[in-house]
Amino acid sequence: MKKLVKLSAVTVLVVLVLSIFGVGDAAWDKLMFYGRVARLYTRNPHAKLSMPLQEVLKRQVANTWHAPRGTDRLHEGQDIFAPKGTPIYSATSGFVYSVGENNLGGQTVSVIGDGGRVYYYAHLESYAPGLAVGNPVTRQTLLGYVGTTGNAQGTPPHLHFGVYTSSGAINPLPLLVDRAQTAVTTRPSPQRMINRKA
């Protein structure tokens, strides 16, 4: 309890200093985001993840976990094939952790969820409108659309879906379930909870 009181006092002090020096809303938003992420680490990770593509069933996904990629690496995820432009939904609740581009993944989105797991969505054709770091997500949140960006150029369109823990990548396939099986377990976003109380 004393640690919680000290943490609260430090948080209030930091906010006060930031507001005095005019750092303002951006710093407050970042501080709140990190507080929410820290809270996720106190929870157990989800045992089941919704299939990120609504029309794809788990049995249709060929296991590409640890398939060789070149001579120096193994595949750290599952490739889920679908037509270009197919909507991609978050597999779990959490917060958007990053939105950006890299050589391998092309256009990517990362979501951080319970237990501090990071869910990585790659090769997107485009992002969902308004998607930004810090946004809360549920299993119904649209993240983007299937594409062939990054090193997927010249391959059939697909989503690369990876799951990362503090000790490295884990195989997402055993955790995935068909989207209809997880629809009822979705937690409401913080914004929905606020609206419900009003």
C-alpha cells in the first residue's frame, strides 16, 4: 500500500512539473499510455486469440512457424493468406503500440495486450482510418487491410501475424480460434465503459 501511495505521489508531482513547464497534453497522454501499458503487465495473457481475418478459419491456415527464411533466420509467425484488401481485426484487446513501416514487414501495426504480449501485424496494404499509437482496441477493432508490402512483394497477399513475449516469439497458431468462438469474450474499450456510465 505504501508503494502505491508513493507511486501516486510521484505521478502527481510529474504531472504538476510537466504542466508548470508547459509540456502539457502530449506529455500527459504519453504518461497515461505508459500507465495503461504497465497495468497490462499485471494481467495474464489471453489463452485464446481471435483469428485476425474474419472470413478465415483456423483449419485453413498452413503452419508456417519456424519455416526457413533465407539462410539466416526462421519464420516467427503465421502467414494467413487472403485477398488483397481483406479487413484485419485485432486478435485481442489492448492498445496500439506502434504503427509504422520496416523492410521486412512493410506497413505494420503492433498491439500490446494482457501480460505485455505484443501482437504484430505485417504486410498491410493500408491502415484503418484514424489508427494511432495509444488507441484502445478490442477484438472488433479494424487495424488495416491485407497487402503485400515489405518483403511480401511478389507473393500472394497475406497477413504475417506474430506474437512476442518478454522471452521472444511464440507460435500464434495454437492460440488462434475462429472469430465466432471468441466474440463473446471481448472486453469493452475504456471509452465504451465511460460512455456506459454516463
